[in-house]
Amino acid sequence: MQKKKKTLSCPETCKASCCQYIVNKIRAPRTKPDFDEIYWFLCHDNMVVYIERRKWYLLVETPCRYLDKKYRCKIYSKRPYVCRQHSEDECEYQGEVDYELYMRSPADLKRYMKKRGLSLRMAWDDIDKV
């Protein structure tokens, strides 16, 4: 029986899309403090809040420190478990992700709230006038 050869890196076509951000599931906002927290997230650079399959997520755009200049993993054989769980079949490089909502800025959150008919009188309602 031939010993299975270990893969030393992702496929050459990989652009390390999955290594450019961190995502955490968050509670869907229900209360004024929940919306305020999402607003606070979106006040920061490189932060995204999105909904996919009715679940809310916070995405932080930040590359892994172990990528080289060609976006190859320098620690592939010793990468964290979460990286090992990422399959090529679900890779962002393979196709588009279908988001229900994708918010990059406080203005995006305000539009979402307006569309949903949510008028919560937030402290930041008139911030655009400053």
C-alpha cells in the first residue's frame, strides 16, 4: 500500500480568500442596544455585518500574518484546526456568496433600519449633519 502524500499548500489557483478575514456569528439585533452595537462595529474600518440564511455575522477584514507575498500559507502543515476545516468546495474563490444583506458602513445600517420601518431614536440618528 502506498503512503498518502501530505499536501504542503493550497492549490496554485488559491488566492487565500479565506485567509483575509475573520468571521463570527452574532445575535440578530432586536433591541436598541443591539442596533447600537452593530452601528459601533460599522464605525470601524474593515468591518462588515452581513446576513446569510437568516443568520447575522460580523466580518473583520484582516489578512493572516502567515501569508507570504504570493498569498501562500507559510505554516500550512501546522495551520490551525479552523483552517484545516475549510474545504476547497466551499472556497470563496470558487464562486459568489449569496448574502441577504451586506453592510459596510453606518449608512448601510441606517438604510436597513429605515427599510424595515425601525425608528428607535438612536443617539447617532443625526450624525450625518455634523
